[in-house]
Amino acid sequence: MPKYKTAIVTGGAGFIGSHIVDALVRRHVKVHVIDDLSTGSRKNLNPNVQFYKMSVVDPAAAALVAKIKPDVFFHLAAQIDVRCSVEDPPADARVNIIGTIAMAHACAKVGVKKFIFTSSGGAMYPDTLRPPYSEKTLDDPLSPYAIAKRSAEMYLSFEHRIHGMKTVVLRLANAYGPRQALRGGYAGVISVFTRQLLKREKVVINGTGKQTRDYVFVSDIVAAHMLAMEKNVTGTFNIGTGIQTTVNTLFRTINKLTSAKQAETHGPACKGEVMRSALDARKARRELGWTPKVKLDEGLKKTVAWFSKL
């Protein structure tokens, strides 16, 4: 296993990125964080990192990569609001395609040993097939967000084949846990329900609530990123539990954990919403040695406990 001494983490002040930064610091890696704080927070920043407030589309970010010459690069900075991507595809593409290309090419030019890209599993596969989906499932990205993620993956493949930079793509299921955004397009359904129920605000479930997702706790996601760094691997890996959970089940569980005792209320369905999703992560188990450790009930308890302290 190569010894990585220096890392750059884009989006390192965000939900998942900040947890990855913490894990790297615990491994005594010198960490540099690039984040424009458009959705991240200084409160999430580990005090033992060097922070640069800038966007990945800023030429200064590529110049910084050339100056630091990191051993490993974690790319999490992204525009992740699917609705925003539908309303403004060019803005989404600037960050999610151009930003990723800029970072990857800058890394390839200075000989970065490994580039790890956090992609989307939940948005990548069609729900016309029966989940869980493996990496061999024909991807069919529908939203500009998903299309951009797939495009970025293809550019990374180019950097690997042409310039020899090792690249790993981690397609995540639905992440949740402490530090997730509480509102807006960057908030997950779990954080939204948790905030609303803790504040005794009315929760409205979109549609029937029978939509399913694969929920994976943030510590398991961090573990996957660390293994992607440490193992001598390249390629694409699904990171999920393979278990489908309905929105109704989430609401009922969080309702109980928060003692809100709120009646179930349903509203109109969201247009174009994927009705079911789950990821087959057997490849990650075989090649990375990764398996999810945190069961949903345990993860929800930890999440509610953390949000209760805010």
C-alpha cells in the first residue's frame, strides 16, 4: 500500500467531505481543503487542516494543486441539487463537469498517485429495472445532475487510460448522518424529517411514500473512501446496503425516535422522481473489503441524537 502523506479534499467543509477529512487527519495525513462554502460550513472544518476558500472552477484551484502536488485527491465538491440541475443545466455542468475535469487534469499533470471521485449511485441507474443495481447495470442518467456525474466519470477514465493516473469512482447510495444539511436541495429526507419532527413542524410526505431508497450511514461511506485510498484498485464501485426502505418507514421510525407522535400526511408526488433504488455493493466487498457496518435503526438513532443537540 502506498503511503499517502498529503491529500487535497474538495468539498471538505461539507457533510461527507468533512468526515473524510477527519479520517485522514486521524491517519496523520496532511490535509488541504478546497471549499467555496456555498453549502459547506466552517463549523465542519477540522482545525488541523489548511483551508482555501475557492471554487473548483476557479483557475486558482488548479494552480493550488500544482503547488501542493498531493499524493491523493478526494473530489467531493459538487452541485448536488437535482432540481437546480433541471432548472439550470449549464450552472450544474460548470461545477460538476468542468470543475471535475479541471481538478482531474491538474492532478494528472503533477503525478497525483490516486484520484477518488464521489459519484451518485441513486441517480445513475434506471428504476425500470428491479434493484439492487450492480456496476454492470446499464446506466441511464435522466437528470442533468446525473448526466454530469456520468460525464465526469468518463473524463476520469480518460485521465487513467491516457495519463496513467489511478482513479476510483464511488457511486454512493443515499447518505445520511451528522452534519447533513437541514434544509434546501442539499438536505436529505432523513435530515429534513428529523429537523421538522424535532421542531414539531408538520411533515408532508411526497406522494404515496412507497418510494424506496438505499440509505448508508456516513461512517460507512468514509470507510469506503479510506479503503479506496489504501487498496491497490481502480474502477467504479457501488457503495450501498442493497436494502430498500420506503419513505413511509423512515417517517414512522423518526417519528417514534423523536417522540413527535405526528399523524402521517401525504402531499402531491414529485414529478420525475425515481420510485425505487438500491445498490449491489458486492464488488466493493470483493475488491475493497468494504461492507456496511451501521444498520438503519442504529444510524437513525445516532442522527437524531446529533441533531437534537443543535
